[in-house]
Amino acid sequence: MATYFWHQDVYDGSLNEIKNNADRVTLCEGAPTTYAQATGVKGGDSGKMLAQADVVPGDFTLASDGAGGRKFTLADMTDDEADASGDADHVAFVDDAEGVERLLCVVPLSAQQAVTLGNPCIIKNVICYNRILSTVA
């Protein structure tokens, strides 16, 4: 059986890219595949965003995932007024730097979250894992 080893710095490299460059987390109905989908309000052109919150590096905690990989956990974030109504099933981390505008990561929620336009919305329990999931034959 093949053995794989990745140094913790390799795992943390991609997680740190998100931690250090994400400016915003968006709560989405459906998995966005582009920056425009992740940041566009649902009901507009191709938008999937229901709610959003600004993030800073201190909102992320990196740690072992207990299964040989690494993870980050996002602190609970609040949007005082949701941008649209719907059933959120993904969160997206975006880099809003001028001239950059990147979709950095999309993470499925463990359960759908109902969101209502204009109501406060808490984005919580977001964990992103980085580990080897399968082997190559």
C-alpha cells in the first residue's frame, strides 16, 4: 500500500491563502462557480448570494483535522440584513481586492439554512478541510 505524506506547511499554504486574502464570506443558495455568482444577489443575473459578512485573518483558526489533514474554522459572522430569501447550502470566500475579484473557496453547509430578506443572518459552524481524500491507482 502506498504511503502519502504532506508537511503541515503544504496543507496550511492553501488554507492561509484563503485566510489572508478573503475579504468576505457569502451565504449562497447553490454552489457558486464564479466570483459573480458568489457576490451577486440571488434573483439578479446569475447571483446565488443570500447574505454576506466581511472577514479578516483573525476570524479564521487553523488546526489539525484529526484525520491527517488540516482545517480552518471560521468564527460566527453576522449580516444584519440578509440580501435575499432562500435556502442557503454553501458558503463562498471571496477576495474583493480592486482588480483581483477572486472566488477563493466554496464549502457546502452540513445542513440547509433558511434565510429571509431583511432579517439578521448568522453564518456559523463553517469548517474547511484540506486533506488527501483518495489515492491514485
